[in-house]
Amino acid sequence: MAQLWNAMRTCRMLLHQILQAQILEGLLSDPPEFSQGEADAQIRSSTGILVKMQADLLASFPYFSPPGEKTSESRAAREHFILWSLHHAAIMSVTTEPLREWILNRLRTIAKNTALLHASIIVELLENQRSHKVQSPEGRENQQFLTLNGGDG
């Protein structure tokens, strides 16, 4: 059941990230497609939803990887289902660095305890993304671009 809820959360997170990107793009068009007030209200609302969905997703982690449970095939199968959700939670623009590190540590533990190759690949992906910052034309780090494009710049 947690897997279904996380799939729904991930879809909502993707939807709100796309919505934010479209609003930002609309603000930059000439003439702007939205008023600053409309854009601010939607960005704020979407950010709140992103934070809530991310928190709920991460709170489900113990279901997939119960503390103290010995490594087994059934645990590895459960942990496999949360790998991409953890990846998505780590690359979101609302993710703080301490939270990103917590996610990376969970993924490292999964990789070590279950030998799931996907977990090792995701850890490597996230660590590489951390070392490559994307700059906007104005010279500022563009976290929204990083998030929506998986760190490819």
C-alpha cells in the first residue's frame, strides 16, 4: 500500500514541479502570462505541496526498510520500490542539504546491505549532480533547472 501512495506522491511532486517551471517561464515571456501576485501565490502553494509530499514519502521509508530487520530477499524487494522515490526526493528544489545527505545515507545503506545495483547507481548520480552546479544566464545557480532536468546542464 505504501508503494501506491508513494507513486501518487511522486506524480503530484512531478506535476507541481512542472507547474512551477511553466509559471516561471510565463513570467519571463514578453508580455508576462501571469501577474506577479498570481505567480507568487501558485509558487507558494506548489512549494507547500512539494514539501508535504516529500515529507510523507520519506516518512514511509521505515515500511520499506524496517530498522533492525535482517537483510533478506523480501527486504531487498521492498527497498527496490523506494529507490527512485528517494532519488526524486533528493533532487527536488525544496530539498535541504542535510535532508539530501540523509537520503544519500539511506541509499548507501540499501546499496551495501542488499547489493541492489540500482541503489549504487543512484548514489553515484546524486553525488555527481552535487558536484555540477548549473548557472543561469544571469550567473545565479538555477536549482529549478537542475531539478527538472535531473542535473544535466
